[in-house]
Amino acid sequence: MSYVCGVKLEDAIQQRTFQSPQQKAVLNILHTAAWLTERSERLLKQFDITPQQFNVLRILRGRHPQLLCAGEVKSVMIDRNPDLTRLCDRLLAKGFIDRQLNAANRRQMLLGITENGLGLLRRIDPHLTQAALDLHHFSDADATALSDLLDSLRR
């Protein structure tokens, strides 16, 4: 399914009535999340990484040069379902992360982003900035209000 920009929810999912405004809001959130996911997948495919791999790199860059255990990374991932070990194996093979045994706890692996990984994120950043600019019709106040509403929903 391809998600079309600029289409009202009713037209996108071909449904005119809803059980409640709350049901419509939930469907709208799910539909919008799928639309945003599709856009990010298309963008990141140009760089030969998945959104989940990008998420790991984003997390590691945020804590660089500190190393993180896999559990810490997984706890703040947006999508916590993927097999983090396999994800990290792929990022390691591409030279985007380093992995080492934790000397204090030999059952734990520590992850860190490499210069190659940082370079990749620097190349992706302008594209993400452009994607954010696609929300230009949202004022700063509207974007803040939307974020606040979504935070409130998760409480």
C-alpha cells in the first residue's frame, strides 16, 4: 500500500463514519505513522540502511563517545521488536559500529558508533532536515501542541 500525501483520512481508508472521534483519532495516528514509516524507509534505502539500523546509529551518536550495552540501546529504540543482535551484526559488517565485550561484565556487549557511522549520519542529516521542512505548514506552536498531545496520549 502506498500512502498518499494530502488526503483526508476518510478518503485514504475509504471510511466515512467512525464509532467515535477517539476511534477516528486512533486510526488517523496509525495511518499517519505508516505514512511516515514508508517515507523514512524510502529515504534510508538510498543509504542502504533500514529505519531500525538508523535508529541504532542515532542512539549511539547521541551518546558518543560513550559505549552502550545492547540493553540500553534496545530500551530507547523507537521499534523495540527487531533482533538487535542481527541488526548490530549488519551494522558491524558495514563498518558503522564497533562491538566489544564489557570488561566489568563479560556477559555484556558494548556498542559504539565508528567514524564511518558518524559520516553516514552526517550524509543523511540534510535529507532528514528536508523531510522535517515538509511539515512547513505546521507552525512551531502547532508542532509543539501535536507533540504534547502525543505525549499525553502515551501517559
